[in-house]
Amino acid sequence: MREEPYAIDQLYADAKSGHLKEVFACGTAAVVTPIGTLKSAEGTCVINEGKTGEVTTALRKALCDIQYGRANDAHNWVKRVS
């Protein structure tokens, strides 16, 4: 996994070729949300048969575990708010 600029044309090419294994969006309210389908004027691409991928699942679990106090706080960063 890596983070880098990614042109939309390349995203669609990778989705159509099967090279793209999973896609997700993340944010404050969305947490980590799988994206199963990409749609554009050129057509529709289904990612991973519309199923949630392993990386997406692991990231969502890790983030939710932090948010709900289930994760180990090795750096003492978490402060409980009542």
C-alpha cells in the first residue's frame, strides 16, 4: 500500500483491468467506508465484486477500536471525554 497522486483515468484503467483490489473513503463521519462501484460518463466499474476488502476492513476496525477505547494506547494519546 502507498499514498501518491492518482489520476482518475488511471483509477478507471486499473479498475477495469482488475489491478485495483479495493477502494475506500475516510472521514470524520464516514470512518472508513468501502467503495464497491465507480461510475462515470464512460461507464461503471465494480471493485472487488462489490465486496469490502481486507485492508478496508482492518483499517475500519483499527480506527473504531481507537474511537471506542478498545485499542491499546501505547503513546498515552487518548483522553476520555465524559
